[in-house]
Amino acid sequence: MEIFYASMISLLFVVVSFTLHLVFYKSNAPVNGKVPPGKKGWLVIGETLEFLAAARNGHPEKFIFDRMARFSPHVFRTSLILEDVAVFCGSAGNKFLFSNEDRLVRAWRVPSLDKIFHANHLPKPEHNKMKKALSNFFMSEALHRYVPVMNIVTQKHFENEWEDKNEVVTCELTSNLALSLACKVFVSIDEPERVRYLSVPFKSLSRGMFSIPIDLPGTPFRGGINAANFIRKELIRIIKQRKTDLINAKGAPIQDLLSYQLRDTDEDGNKWTDSNIANKITGFMVASHENMSSVCAFVVKYLAEFPEVYQGVYREQTKIANSKGLGEALNWNDLSKMKYSWNVACEVLRVSPPTQGSFREAITDFVYNGYSIPKGWKLYWSAVSTHKNPEYFPEPQKFDPTRFDGKGPAAYTFIPFGGGPHICPGKEYARVQILVFMHHLVRKFKWEKVVPDEKLIVNPFPLPAMGLPIRL
């Protein structure tokens, strides 16, 4: 019965999409010049199904490399989610898109995600100001004080959810840790019951973000919208209480991401509304939860598969631990000593980047590599077009942390956090979380995979299909 309903919903989506396509579609073909080579695929759905199928089979690079070989290694045309899309490939394509933000291109997000996250709630100038203000929190200087906090949360996580267990399902636990850290560092929630209370809507939100965008009762998309609304209401309640506490001189004026935002103003000196703050923090919490739970799970996977890499991380982390006083927490200086561990983390990010790519939109007609790109076309950069390309990383399927020794990869080839003005603002936050996780993981445990040849899927974040069960 569930399969029947899923099939009917999929059919309805195709019918609705086809109707909208016929009503609203306008050809973006330029008057002069030739567009990049490629194909648009099926009417209405284009090549969306092939794109998604490659990801869900664990090989998102197949869609990209097949078309690079057939059409052009620099840029090719396709059609995804009812849009004409030019896929920019290689380091030159990445450099072009990242270097021309707000001049030739601008960030673009799938409309269904805008509906869930209320991304259009603010006009673009105000949205950019708020994003800049929030990004200040993620600068390395501001993160210094949060290393001991993240260390304590991670330490408690291992004590409560890993120790005294024979087997665990890794993805479930890394998801719990990522949410616990986001709750603590962003809004100072550290009670396990409250974190578990929020974990249910977060799971619904995750399912809805990249589901078929049909806003009907019972669909994952409606569930995602409802979950996002629930989280925002909870955050607004926390924001109002925090304001009251600050007025009554309760609590530290600077203690988390929310504190930073409550102190910030726009260029006219006005405070941001509670709704605006809640929207932005919701987005950061979701991004942190989804990306970091995936990366930490793959750290566990590759350390299990490569004992020599595990030993290298273990030696480094043990040396750091032995240099600490009894009960002394990790600090920022300790992270700077984790050079080999970070090389390992970077190789994990290369092989299994949590963000496979992202969209931009052409805001004017322009020419790239001899091809005309019309205004309004969507542009896609793909991390795998460089991460798994032997031109930039010899033997790209080989797991080799030494790639990041010395100066590391060439510019615009290693882009797990994107690049340009829209580079992920949480890049440093991610580095801290990953390294603190690795520190406690290898010092407490050795492990082996329960399923040696577990399939990988990307939907939309890369994950082992069975959640990576391991034996401790």
C-alpha cells in the first residue's frame, strides 16, 4: 500500500510539473551564440531522474563524468528540476563561478527549500547584512572560546552513547552528536531531554528538504514545512526568554550564536526581529547537523578500513592528550597540533564531500569557454568534478591523506565548503567539531565494520546505506 501511494504521489508530481511547465515555461535560448553542448533529456523532468539515480547509487560523479566525456570537460548543458542548467566543471569552472558572485552570477536555491526555510522572508540587501553579521560568529577568533565547550559536549556524548556498547549504528550517533553541539553552541540548550525533543522535528525536516515538493497532508514535504515551523517557534520562545534574561542581568551577554545576533543591528541601528533571527539560526542548525553527521560517520568508516591511518591519528592524539594536565580540556592551540588528523579529515571531505555541489543563477548574458550562457539559466558547480578527477588527484579512488601535506591541492580543486563570497561560513566550526570528535574517538575505541561492503548512497548527503553499524 505504501508503494502504491508513493507511486501515485510521484505520478501526481509529474502531472503537476508538466502543467506548470506548459503554462510558465519560456525558452532561454539566446538570440546569438551557441549554448554549451549537452541534452535536455525528457520533456519537463529533463535529466533529473538520471542525476538523482547516480547519487542514490553512491556514484554522483557518474552523471558528471559521463557528460564531461561526451560533451565537454569544461561546461555542458542539461535540464534539472524544470530549469535549463549549465554545469561548470574543473578548477577553471569553479574559479569562474566563485570569482563572479553578484557580478555575473548569484546564489540560487531550489524553490522548495525557500518555502521550508522562509529564505525570501528578508529582502536581499537585509539578508546579506544579516548573513555577514552571523558569519562573524564563525570566525576563528570567536570560536576559540567554544573549543572547551565542544570538548565537554563530545566527551559526554561518548560516555553516554558509545561506552559499554558492543555494537553501535554510527550514523545515528553522529547525528545525535551534531544536533547536541548545534543546540549547545548556537542557543545554549544542553539538557538531553530538550535535545531529544528537537531531534524528532529535525528528522522530519531532513526528510522533507529534498523530497518531492508536493505540499499536501501526509507528504514528506509538508512534514518538512511543519517541522521547520515547529523549530522556528521553539527558537522564538528561546529568543524572547533570552531577551528577558538579559534585561534582568541573568546569563552572560556573550555565550552562543544567539547572543551575537541579539547584540547585532542593521546599518540603521535597528535590531533584527525575532522571526529573522529564528529563520537564520534554523538554517545554520540544519546545515551543521546534516553536514557534520555525514562527515563524522565517514571518518569512522575510513579509519576502520585503513588501520595505518588510524594508528597515525591515534599517535598524534595520544601525544596531545599526554601533554595536558589532569582534567585539562582541549583548547584552540591543541587543534593546531592536529596536522595529520586534519589531513585525514580533508581526505574524507575529498572522497565523500557532504555538499556535492550548489547552484548559481546567471544575472546577465555572458560567454564562457566560447559558449553563450543566457540570463536566467541556472549554473551548477560540482565538487566531484575535481575531487574525483585524476587530473587533479592522481588515483582519485585511493584514500591518501598525504595529498594534503605541504601546500596541498591546487586552488579551486578542493572545495568541500564551496568558495567565493558564498563559501560556507561554518568552515572553521566544522574543523573544530571534526577534530574534537576524532580526538575522543580514537583515544577511547578501536572498531571494525559489521558490514564489510556496505553500499553508499547520496540522498542528498552521502551516507552508508545501513547507517554504518560497527563493532567496538
